[in-house]
Amino acid sequence: MIKLTAKEFAEIVDGQLIDLAEDKILNQIPIVNTDYAAPGTFFVAFIGEKVDGHDFVATALNKGSSFALVSKTVTGPAILVKDVGVALLKLTTAVRKKLPNMKLIGITGSQGKTTTKEYLLSILNQVGKTVATEANFNTEIGVPLTVLRADEETQFCIVEMGARHTGDIKLLTQATLPNVGVVLVVGTAHLSEFGSVENIAKTKAELINGLPTGAVAVLGNLDPFTPKMADGLDLQKIVIGEDVRAADIELPGGFAHFDLVTPTGRVPVSLQQLGEHQITNALAAASAAHALGVSNEKIADGLTTAVLSSKWRMQVDEVSDITVISDFYNANPESMKAAIKSLVLLSQVGGGASWAIVGKMHELGTSQMQGHLDVIKFAAQSGVDHFVSVGTDLYEAGNTPEILKEMSFYNCSNLDAVLQLSSNFSAGDVLLLKASRSEKFELIADAIKAKWSGGES
């Protein structure tokens, strides 16, 4: 974080200093987990539904954190405020204004935020010091944790912006003042929260509506809402797939090779991540980097060398003589279909059978039944050999004679049933395991890997 005196910090957050001298320099980064407590950090004590962060202040201080930001009286150096979340946003707003030369990129969309962020981070790391969202810290808590890691030497800051309610992204945009706003796609993720796709679109558009005059809006073209979000606004506009696009696409082994075409030229790119859908994420990152003046060559190098750190996103493991694709960080009909396309591509390369082992997609609201039906129909049309529903009957409506002509269907109630079915796997087969995060599909993946690694069949 930038250097502030304790007095300045307290004034920004309307707080009271406890056991801190007014002239003490505070430039530590915030943490919310005592596992990361160490010198150079300060502990933020949030009160959650099940856990009160104030119970861990002493642990954080003992492990080296310099002070705590609290809303209850504690023992040890602290800054006491009425609301820790509000204080953190106030601090974020103030720090952002004190870093006018730092370029900040906000990214939102129903899917692809994290992958786009990591592609862009790989690009910008070649240019200058870059701070980016870690894990899935994309809320009113997570965004400040990212921005407050920036200091006077930071050239770029990349923040993912998620939303559970209308107004969430507006609040984050006001606090961070992005130079570039990226909206990837409006889909059905969190439909149960917003009630309609139109409401989701309005919420995602809060990022573009909140951009400062002259900023750049990078907009996807995969739905009818996103390309129009900058209409009538005093912003520069880049449409992903049009102003920055991919040409001569090839998918050897399911991995995308293409020529990146921007207004300043054309360069080859080879992605290391499985799936044709990764091209859109790469183009989004390339568009944002182009808006920041990064050369085509550096963009291509960053995309080609990018190694994504996020777990369970199209993670490919070779286990004995089968291939397992783990993609269960989240799931909605759009991401499910993209993963199925990759499954079919990879199985065609190896010549084995394709197994779509899928679970429930959460937060689809009134479109829940139709969303699951669309996925099983898409799997049959795409050439999946075996479709395995786990722990849900929502795919059962698609178990029709017409679909059964195209692929085999299995309904497994639990992990044990999947393991019994795994006796039907053969050498060269490719398995996709995908469901919403709360379905805990990592347990299924680990069990299958353990069985096959042990030579059982």
C-alpha cells in the first residue's frame, strides 16, 4: 500500500487510533486470513455470519501484522471504525486517487473473468509492476484487498468485479475509477439473484456507465446486450472479436492456435489452455492491453506463455491410460457447453470415448429445468459418447429416445455409483467432470484418479 501516516489513515476511514502513534507510517497490505499474517500486513477484522474476525486479531498481531482495522475494541494496535467494510472502501477510494498514473482495469461478465484476468496479468507483467485480483476476491471486500496492494511503483492494477445485487459493481467502479472497463458476456449465472437476463445486463453495465470520460470500454459480442453498453457515452470502444479478433484458428489437440489481429498488426498466438472458448478470453485480455498501448508482440508473448494458476478450470490430468478434465469452479449452461466442446475435441484426438460426468448447475432461477435440458441436448448434438448425471434428476428430462440414439445416459445418485460406473472406462477415454462448486466434484475427481492410479478397473 502507499505510505500514509496513522493519522492520515484514521482520518480517511473516520477511525480512532488505538496504541498507534499519529506519525507512524502505515504502508502495509491488508489481509483477512491469519494464515497470511506477517510483518508488512495489517489485519482486517470482518464480522461474518459464522466467524467474527475480532476473535483472531491477537493471532494476527502475534504473527507480525502491524495493526488491525476493527469495529470492536481490541487489545493491541488498531484503528477503530464503525463499519470495517465501509472503511475499507473509503481507504480504497483515497488510495486510488493518490495513484493517478496507475492504470486500472476492471473486468466483469457472467463467465471468463478469472481467465481473462490471468491472461492480462501475463501480458502486463512484461511491461511493468502489476497487481491483480487473487483467487476470486471480486466483491466489495475482495476488490479493496487488491487495490490496496498497489503502491507508488505499481503501473497496472487488474480487478475482477462480481455482483450479487444491483448496485454492487457501481459501488466498486466509483471506488476504483478504471481506465479500462471490460464486460465479457451477459449470461445466466446468478439468474436466481437478479430475476432476468436483462437485470444481469444492467448490473454488468454499471462498470461501463461508471467509467470516467475518455476511458476505454472493451465489450464482448456474444450476447445482444454487451456490445451496446457504451452507446451514447463519451468513451472509446473496442468490441472483442471485431476490433481485436482471431484469424486462421486451429485447434490441434483442443488447444487454440491463431493469428491475433489488432488495428496495429497481426501476430501468431498459441494458448496453453484447453478449449476453443479460451480464444474469447484471450481476445478480451488482448483488447485491454491494446487499449493500454501494449505492443502486439508483447501481447502475443504474454498470451502464449500464460500459465493459469486457478484450480479446477479445465485442468487436464493424465491418469494411467485415461484423461481427466476437471472444471468445477462454477457452472452455468454457457460454460458447460464450452467444456463439452473441449471434451469432444480432446477425445477425437486420442480416439477414445468421451464421458461427460456432470452435476447440478446452481443459481439458474426459473430457467433451471431448461438450462439442464439444453446442456444434455447440446452434449448429444456435439458427439458425446456417455453422459453421466451425478446427484441430480435435472438432466433426466433429456433422457429421451431421440437423445439415447446419440449417446448413453446414466444417472448416478452418489460417488459410489460413479466409481462403479468407472469400471466401464477404457484406455484412451476422456472424462469431463463439471458442476457448480458446491457440488464438491473434486471428491469425485480424486476418487476416480485414485482408483485408476492404483490399477483398479
